[in-house]
Amino acid sequence: MKLKTLLGALMLPTFLFAQDAPKPYGALPSARQLKWHEMEMYSLIHFTPTTFQNKEWGYGDAPTSLFNPSNFDADQIASAAASAGFKGLISVAKHHDGFCLWPTATTTYSIATTPWKGGKGDMVKEFMEATHRAGMKFGVYLSAWDRNDTRYGSPAYADAYREQLTELMSNYGELFTSWHDGANGGDGYYGGRNEKRTVDRTTYYAWEEQTWPIVRKLQPMAMIFSDVGPDIRWVGNEHGFAAETSWATITPRSINGQKPVPGVVDDSNLPTGDRNGKYWIPAECDVPQRPGWFYHEDQNEKVKTPQQLFEIYLKSVGRGANMNLGLAPMPSGQLHENDVKSLAAFGKKVRETFRLNLTAGAKVKASNIRANSRTFDPANVLDADRYSYWASDEGVNNPTLEIDLTGTKEFDIIRLRENIKLGQRIDSVHIEMWQGKKWMPLAKATSIGATRLIKLPQPVKTTKIRVQLYAPVVPALSDFGLFKEFDEPFAAFKTTSKVLPTSSYKMELSATFKKALDGKASTIGTMNTVGEGLIFVLKNEVSGIGYLPRQDGKIVGIPTKYEVYTSEDNKNWTLLKAGEFSNIKANPIQQKIIFDKSIRTKYLKFLPKEIFGDSFTAAEIELYTP
């Protein structure tokens, strides 16, 4: 009895010390943010009358009679998303055109006044039910900007917007996100007035005072997305990439002293976040599967390939963010076969790549173990629990970990995770591999967080790995894995667009603009003054114009609208087509202006309008022939 008592007394201090976890560091994720991090990937569905107009942003003037998909299949769309490994689906319940996909009580511009199902349908409900059948979580996107509603800009519309949000938060089961776009205010239909309206974005929507509290009350586990959070932030681009260093913490910055709100924020730190930022607001990388967010037939051959999607995965999820892929159903109400094939192949690529962790069975030793306790044992980094972890004693902030693999392993992807319940603690990591009889540098990274994936330039082989951590406090590393990228052939999509050779037309160009015709997307042609625009002297029939904005991340010289004219004498011009380059600032993809029918004319004029800055710039200009 005395022996047992003595042993118990000796073990008690160690037991108590073993339970002394490191103190949390900095801003911490909420319970809903932890669940969101675990999702990693989900999708966003754009399907409104804009789809039937072949536009990117609807003006709000499309008649509701236009919305009548012939073969809408929410299960086909949800199943395709699930095949990619997505854990959620977000319905764009209302985009900027103002059309509501559910029978709202706030406006007649909704599914209830369409021919689809005799006005008795509810597409948000069908998406929700199909999403759950596919084993995914459901969320909604609700545009604050409404280019149809005549009340937009008045207090009455702000109230109606909150009523719409209340309907969506109340009637569609448990939601994982409430998504709020930063685009709001500008020209629109507005009940037939066809004018430009601006609002004070810092106060009009009363985001913190009245709007977001609706989400918190009715859907407490729903993540609120906007430029500034409060739960998820926009990554600052629509390419799908977080910055190489991307912290989950951030302090939103104001513009001209104004309070940071959706649409009014200094976006310079959105891709990177801030080390030791005031709030835990991780990045979401939203990117369309096609060049645009809505379906366009001429983009069928430009669906992102599984390899392109995998690169996005590595640079979004692999940098501590989540990946949100935009899917665009055809007017019939289904995804195109190219989209479906790419999604399935991408899902297979991710599953097969991470199916086998090459550290399985490895032996691990650390330079220091917190209190020599099994609770903080280095072997925890090899289990399947992303919250069990290895930690060192207080004051040992730069410990090392040595992993002895079971024989020679070949890999090209390294995965690390922190136990983010304790904050984002690690500043950087240096990784070495055993080569011959010495350690050789292999890789390094910053901002580990929820997940960090390091893609090596080429596969390497080794028997041992050494990991050196650097942190301002005791690190809490929860995962270390090695993987080999899975690859299999994927047939390229067939190209259908016919580009007219530059030898088939003439243009009078300044020397500074000729780069827009050199076939290189990396160069930029510049017109210091727009004047009469670009005039083409034609020999052939043409069916459209292609404009690729500059691709260097700058917006100077990019137009937001355009006009196209024809002439037989280069003096008297007839307007052929006019429109807007929707969302071109955030998503500077190639803009295709396809004419209603092919034309034969001697002169064709492209006139850029409402340009950012005084000059006009273009990476490429091209003409299409039928």
C-alpha cells in the first residue's frame, strides 16, 4: 500500500504538468471557423436570368419570362460538385440583377413570376435538398446590390434586403455560410429608370448594427463572408490563389479614414493577412471553373483542367485558405459535360494524391518534448487527428523534429498543420532531407496555420527528414505528411473559336499599341488617348471581337464598357453593339463581344468606355470569324 502511495505521489506532478497545455497565442478561431477550416473546399452556383442573356452581370432588365430552364437538374449539379470532393454548395439566391431564386415576399422579380413550374417552384430549396442528398453542407449568397429594384438607394430597400436575408436564414435548414459580395452601387435598370445610383457603403446596409445580427441569431454556425469578414475574408483576387505567406489573422484597413466594410476596404493586405492581426478572419479563394462566373457557350473549351484546379487547391487550401469554385449551369439547367468531367477528374486527383501518407510507420524523435508527456508526444504529428499535437517546453520556441521513414520514400508534396485552436503560432519552417551522409536543404515555408502544402519542383527520394520550427512562442505542430502527386492523362477540350489572322485586316496603330497584336498575353499595348477608338479595315466576314485586359495585376487603362460600330466610308458610323465588361476589375479575363449575327462591313470600330485612368490598355485584341 505504501509503495502504491509513493508511486502515485511521484507521478502526480508529471501528470499535472502534462495537462499544462501551451497558452493560446493571438487571435483564435471560433467553433464555426474551425468547422469551416475542416471543409477546405466548396462551390458557388451562378444561375439567374443573366445566364439566358449570355452576360456576366445582369442589368436588372431581363423579363422574368426569360427564366425557364428546360431540364433543370439540381442533383446533377450537386453530384458533380461532390465528385470533386467539395464539402458544400452555395446557391446564388440573388445576384446583382436582383432576381430571386426563391418565392420571396419582398419583390415580384422572382421565381414566382416565371414560367418555370408555373411560378410554383423554389430553386433555392431544390439546390438545398440536392446538396444534402449529395452529402454536402448548404449555404446562400445574397447580393446587396440590386439593379432591378426601384427602391435601391432608399431605406425601404435596405429593409427589404434584410427581409430577404431573414427568409433565407429561416427556411432552408442549417446553413454553413452567408455570402455577401462587395460589389454594390452603380448603374442599373431600377424599375425602368435606367440610371446610376450610389450609396454610402459604410452606413447604408448597417452591416454590423442590423444585417449580420440576423445571421447570428438565425444561423449561429453560418460563416459570414465579405471583404472584411467578420468570419471569412475575400483573398483579394479571383484567380484562386492566396499569397505565398497568408496569415489567418488580419486587421482590416480603412480607406480615407472610413470604417472598413464590404466594398470599402484597403485590399492590399487581403491576400496576405497580417502576422498578429487583431482578428481571426482567414481567406477564401473564390474562382470560377470557367473564365467567367456565368455560363457562356464560347467558354466550353476553357473549362479549367484537373491540373489547373489542383494548382488552385495547392495555392488556396495549401496556404491556409479555403477554395470556393464557381460552377455555371447552362440555360437548360445542367452543367456542361466538360465541367462535369473536369470536376470528377480533379476529385480523383486529390483523393489519390493524399490517399497514402508516406510517413505511415515512421519513427519520430524531437529535440524537446513538453514535460516529456505523451500528451505532447512528437508521434502526434503522424496520426489522423488535426488537433493532437507535439509541443515543447516553455522557452523552447525553435525545436526540431527528426522523422525516420520506413525505407526510401519518393514524394513531391509536404503537408504541415498547426493546432489552430491555440492560434497561428509558427513563423516559419525549414525542412531538410538526408542525402548520403549529411542533411541537405529541401524546403521552407511561412504561415503554416490550418494547412500548409509545399509542392516541390520535382519528386525526391530520402530515408529521413528533419524539420526546424521557428516561432515566437512554443509551437503546436499537429501534422506532418509526405505525398506523391497522382497524375493521369486528361484529354484537352476542343477549341471552337476561330480567330481571324491579323493579315486579314488592317489597323492604324501607334507603336505603343502594337503589342496588343503580338500574340503575347504578358505584353501590354497602350493608347495614350482613346479618341475614335480602334478602327479595323476588313476583308472578311467577322462574328465578334476579343479583348484581353492587361494581366499584370494593374487596372489602369481597362475599360468597363464598350461600343462597337460599323461603317462603309469611315465617316458615317452605325452602332452595332454596346455593353459592359462586368466584374473586369476583380476578374480580368478575356472579354468576348459576339455579334448577334456575322457581319460584312468595310470598317469596324471598337470604342472603349468608362476607363480606369486616361489611357486605354490591352494585352491582346483579336477578331473572330464564323
